[in-house]
Amino acid sequence: MFELDMRSRKPIYEQLVDKMKELIMNELLKTDEQLPSVRQLATELSINPNTIQKAYRELETQGFIYSVKGKGSFVNPNQKAIDKEKIVEMKKELEKLILEALYLGIPAQELISLIQDLDASKGGA
Amino acid sequence: MFELDMRSRKPIYEQLVDKMKELIMNELLKTDEQLPSVRQLATELSINPNTIQKAYRELETQGFIYSVKGKGSFVNPNQKAIDKEKIVEMKKELEKLILEALYLGIPAQELISLIQDLDASKGGA
DNA sequence: TAACTGTACTATCATACATAGTACACCATG
DNA sequence: CATGGTGTACTATGTATGATAGTACAGTTA
């Protein structure tokens, strides 16, 4: 369910956060559905429970999940608060990366096709 | 000439490498043109000479520049060897980021427009 | 009570990046 | 030749971040 890239510059906990957000926004994890427990997921992924907890804490801060002591962590029903700040940040990152890609010689049309493909697969899956 | 983001996850030397490659590929630095010296650029950017040298070494390894002891570093006339590996890597990164953006709710059309704008400004500048 | 949840610490290790300092080889200029 | 510029190499140190290890405590559920 979670494919981690241990060599990535992006830390594990952050990869987890992003994956979770995708699953939630794509409704593969539905409202009030229970997430795997900190220890269980840690065992499953062969990483430290602290790393999982760090991801969960971040997800809770961002309003994607809520956690209850003794019970577990669950998908938050109200995630309308997907912060605009994050979107702005994302656009900046994308702009940088796209510019690099163009300078690297990747044709604009190829990038556009990539977006269209991803968009289609996202909606149609 | 070089805008460094000290807060970025991308290390300084790597930012330098990328900037240089852009300048070279965009022909803002022309064939056999001399680059700033290691110490000079270090002073100018207020960073350590070793960091500059690391960037230059990397650029030389990748075939973008060549260095001559006692003389300086220069733009390589033959940079046809723009590695495909880097392009593949770039595409993967882009794919991840675009997917995140789409899930964040940024419309595909907006991303496409972004690419087109960047592509136009790149060619027309 | 027992076994599971989340949560909160401290300590330690590993890695990558950047800096500091020194040293040497080479070239150009006076 | 002497000086000061170039690239290059090396060790040591500082720093920040990520990840792990271990322990402990609070709450829930059976």
C-alpha cells in the first residue's frame, strides 16, 4: 500500500504524509475510516514507530486526520481547509521544476501530455 | 546572477550546478567563455570556496565545463552528452509533483498554462 | 486485568552539507 | 624570478535533519 523510496531526498515521514493525503483526497481512505495503528504500520513498513507518529502528527496538524488516545487515528470528515498556502508553495515548486525540465530539453508538449495523462488516470480510476 | 535559496532542501552546490547548466544551455554562457573563479564566486556569493569547487567538479563530470589548472574553468564546446538519466529522473520528479498538485485541486488546465507561459518566456527572452 | 491504541520524552546514531584551514601544482604578468 | 592569480586535494570541524531505540504514561476495549 505504501511504497517508500529510502533513497529519496524527501524524508520517509514526509513521503507518508503525501501518500496519505493522496489516498484521502482520492477517497481511497474514506471519512472516519481508521488508519493503521502507529505500531502496526511501523512493523509493516519495517520502520520506526516514531517515524509513523511524526507523519500522523503532521497529518493531524494539517487537518487531514484526527487521533484519539486509546482508539486510533481516523480520516477527518472536514478537510475543506486544504490550505491555500500549500497550493501557492506547490505552484512555486512546480514552476522551478518545469523550468528545469524545459531547459533540460524536454518539450513543452511532452509535459502537457504528462499532465493530461495523470489527470485522466486520476479522475477515471 | 545567482540566486541561492539557503532554505531549500536542494543543497547549494546542486543549485549552482543547475543554474550553470541553465545558463550554458540557454547560451547565456557561451562556448569557451570563462566562468568566475572558485574563490571569486565564493566571495561574491558569501559561501565557501569548497562548495563552488564541488559544483564545478560536478559540472565537469557531467561534461558541461572543463577546467585548467592555473587558468580557470570554461564552458565546454561539446555538451551533447546531456545525460538521459537526468531527464528520466526529472520526469519522475515532475510526475510526482504534478500528481500532488492535481490532488491538491489545482486544475490541469492551470498547470498546462503554466508550462506554456514558461516555455514562451524561455524561448522569447 | 490484559492488550491494544496514541503520545511524549531522551538518547544515540548516521548522513549530508557547509565551513575552515592548509597545501600544492600550474599559469601569467611584472 | 617573484608574485598573485588559477584549479585541486585533503583533513578536521560544525551543524542540521532524519531515523532509530527505548521507556513511560494515558486512554480504550475486550
